Amino acid sequence: MNKSELIHKVSECCGMSQKDVGSCLNSIIETIQKELSDGEDVVIPGFGSFSVTERSARQARNFQTGKMMKIPATKTVKFKVGKTLKDAVK
């Protein structure tokens, strides 16, 4: 399912226009991005939680040349599935 299909399904369930649902979905995504970029966790009970973790710098091998290269430290987003969602998928 892509974003437009999600908007269509939600609009059918809620009786709202697709334009309104699209605006709400975009606002939710922007809010989650802003909170994560500020270093805050986002928890949606029953669905899951988003958090930012740091990956340390490490050495890796370039398989084409065989040379070792340094990969710098980065931040990444981690998602942990909530119990309700996990049980629904089983």
C-alpha cells in the first residue's frame, strides 16, 4: 500500500475528504520528523515507537578494490513495534 492508497482507505473509513485526510497525514509525518530531528522519541501506544540511535564510526572493506575504508558515525531512526500491532500481524 502506498501513501495515496492509505489516504483513500482512511477517507472511506472516516467519511472525510481525501484532501483533508492527506493534509492530516502530511502533518503527522512532518511532526514525527521534527520531533525525531530534535532528538525526541515518538510513542504511539499499541502501534510502536520511533527513536533516534547513533551508529559509531567503523571500518569496512570496499569489495571492488579490496581497500579498507572508514564509515563515519551517523544517526539513524529505529522503530519498535507495539504489542497490539505485533499481535494483530500474527
